[in-house]
Amino acid sequence: MDYGTPLLLRCLGRQGHTEALSGNPGGAEWHLDNRVTAEAGSVFPRDVLLTRAFFLRRPVDRGELAQVIGATLVDELLTADALSTESEVSGRTLVRSQVDVRPVAHSAHRADGTEALVVSDPDSSLEARTPRPDHVPGVGHAPLTLLNQVPSTPAGRLLDLGTGSGVLAMIVDADETVATDIHDRALGFARASQRSVVDRTIDWRAGSWFEPVSGEEFDRIVSNPPFVVGPPADGQIYRDSGLELDDATRTVVEGAVKHLSPGGTAHLLGAWATSLSESAADRVAGWVPAEGIRAWIVQRDEVTPSFYVRTWTADGSVDPRTDAGQAHVRRWLDYLGSRDITRIGLGYVHLQRIDGPSEVTFEVVDTPDLGYFGDEVAEYFARAQWLAHQDADGILDNRFQLRPGLARENVEVSRSGLTGDPATEPGFRPEIIRITRTDGPGFSHEIDEALSSVLAGLSPHGLNLRDVAGLYCAVNDLDEDEFTEALVPLIVDLVRHGMVLPTTLLEGA
């Protein structure tokens, strides 16, 4: 059976496919019906039936479905409650899928375009339903977002902690994959999903947090834990950890640190709650040990408790307009208020096991659409490792090049009306010089004329940084020692953000 994205696109078209993923089943089915009429020669009835039955989860004739996937499989799906009998109409029995079967691929992790079919509970995007307490989500925003954070290089041993329906375990490339979950029902879905991936052997293990892998180390750890910030509720297993506040994220960070092999990395989704007396950077940094870890914490968003509670209340299909919904919201906000929580941050925690004192960098990266970011994460760790082995003389004695696509802006403002300038004076005056990466995170730095001139003189085949700076000082009659002392930390920041690249690092890559 070739059920997958190409089949769905043939039947729905890109617009119909988008409507389905956007939660508009009526619009998706409208596109399906219209393509059946307009392109009858290229849209086959078999493909339409599969799309309608398993992607849109609409009622279909049992006999017709049996002709496509076999009567035995239909009977087995009915017995397993994966199909339900909807009604008898004019001697025809209609059945409806009670599971979501979603194809997923990722070009960075599976360059050949191979797809996995992820089996899960249906969400509420295509039909009104309240998730059951043991709901198992499928290919949602969270796992796809995390896939975009994981480097594309294959790992040796991979741990997918809290695997759910198994999305990450089946897509992230590794020689050996261990996937754990506390939820037996989730592991059942994951094992069913694995049958669509012929080239992957996965060791599925049941248990809480890191208990199933006690004493083991991994080259890569990924996790999309139940990180909802709130009271210790045992509600829906996939989102409610039963731990206080942001202890779920803390538990995963502290546990991952203990299970990384030398040089291994972890890539985690998480959330952190802060008060007026504590910054988000201090909060998350407190979860990292003093020795042996390089951490890059990327905050993508920060919201108020009211916004956060409203979002997750809707996710749980609780109507905040009802009396019960209002009481639910008030209890949650009272809990956060009693702990002086004023902001809740959401983002990614990237960890690498190193020798020596830990390094923690916390950054806000709010570029609207990061897209695939995993190779940027890998490059960040490579740049940080290079910097860790350099002193000031090492920086000055290296040659550098500017990152391809780095943009420089000379910003000028109107002289008119400025204090000290005649209102009638025409033209503009220089204000700032800004350099910006035009790729990835879009990091931007404001620099002065002196640094701009030094950067312009960098070449991988030219002078080292010390000599470039020396020439600038000679031309401008500046003290070279004072100039280079101020220059080194500026170059370090630009290397850390990948704006200036050391040639030795490029040659090693």
C-alpha cells in the first residue's frame, strides 16, 4: 500500500491538504470531491477511499474498504476498535477510523524522503472530541518542532524519552535507538507505527522518566516531555506530569545530563516559570551542574500566566466560558499567583557533555520561522568548543572569514530637528552600523566603525586578526595593545553567533 503524502496530495491537492492540517475538514473534503470530479483520470477511487477513511477519518463503506485493504484486516481493525461501525444505510455498513494514520518525513533526517506512518489517537482538528485521559497524540506541532532542532548527523545510541507515538524515534537517524514511555498505550501505538519503517529497529521500554535506562549513556537524547507548567495534576498523560510548576522540564534536563556519553548532546523541549525576583536565564541555568555540561538555552516565546492558562485550557478541550471552565482557570491562576509567577518561557534546551567547568548560554531567538535549525545547533557546539580552547593570543593569531550572506547596514537618521543641529540643516547623519546574519537565527549586532573596518579586512587566505588590527591601528594612530584587548571579546561574540568563522574550524569541518 502506498498510503503517504504523495497519495494525499494527488487526492487533496496542496490546498486541500493544508485545510486538513489546519483543522478544516469541510474545506479538505470539498477539495477532495472537486479533484475527483475535475481530474477523474488521475485520481483513483482506491486512493480517494484511503484518503477519506484514514486521513480525513470520514465514514466509508465497509465492503469498499475491504476490497482495498482486505476483509481480514478490516475485521481485525474492528476488533481492536481502530474502526467503528457507524450505521447501516440501504444495506451498506459504514465504518469510521478511530485512529489517526499520519505520514511524516523530514528531509534533514531522511534525505531519501522515506516516510513513517504514525498511528495515534485522533485529535480534535477534524472532529469535535474531548481527549481521553490516556490520549496519545500523533504528528503535532511539538514533535515536528523538536525534529527541526536535532542535528542531521546520525547518532550512535539515541534515547527518545517520553516517545509517545514514536515520531522522533522513527525519524531521527541512529545506529541504536531506545524509546521509553510511562504510558503502555502510547508504546502500543508506537510499535504499530514502527511497522511502517522497515529500516529501523527500536528498543521500546516502559517506565517513568529515566528509570528504564538506569546506568546507560547515549550519544543523543531527545525529549518532548509533559512540560505543562501548573499544579501537580494527573490529567492527560501526554501533557500533565504530576509535578509542581516546571519540574518536568527540570527533571528531564537534570536526568539527561547524567545519561550523556562524552561529547553527546541532548535536545529538549521545555518551559520555565519565573517571578519578578528571578530571570529565566537564572532559572534554567540552576538546573545545569557546575561541571561537565555546555548548555545552549533558546527561549522562543515568553507569555503571561493568563495567556498560558488560556492556551492550555483550550488544548484540554475545557470550555473557559462554562462555570466549570471558569473555576478551572481561576484555580490554575491562583496556583501560579501564590508562587509569584509572572512570566512563563517556552523553548529548547540543548546540552553537550564536555570536560571541565560548565558553560551556560541563554538567548532569546524570536525569529518568526526558524525552519530547520538542527545543523545550526551542531555548529553552535562546534564554535563553542573551538572558543573553549582559545585564549586572547589564540584568537589574535587566527585567520577568520565572514559568514557567507552576512549583511552590513549603515543606518543614518535625519539631521532635521536634532538637538544641537539647526532645524534647517539638510541630509542625514550616521547613527549605527549593524551586521546581521541572513540565515538561520538572524543574529544581529551593532558595531562601530573600527570593528567594521577590521571585519572588512578579514580573509581566510590573508592576514591573521592581529595583523589586520595592527594595520588599522597604524593607519589611525591608535595604541595596538589597547585596541586588541578591546577587540578580542567582540570577535568572541561574533564567533559564538557564527557571524565570523575561524578558518581552522572550517578546515576541520
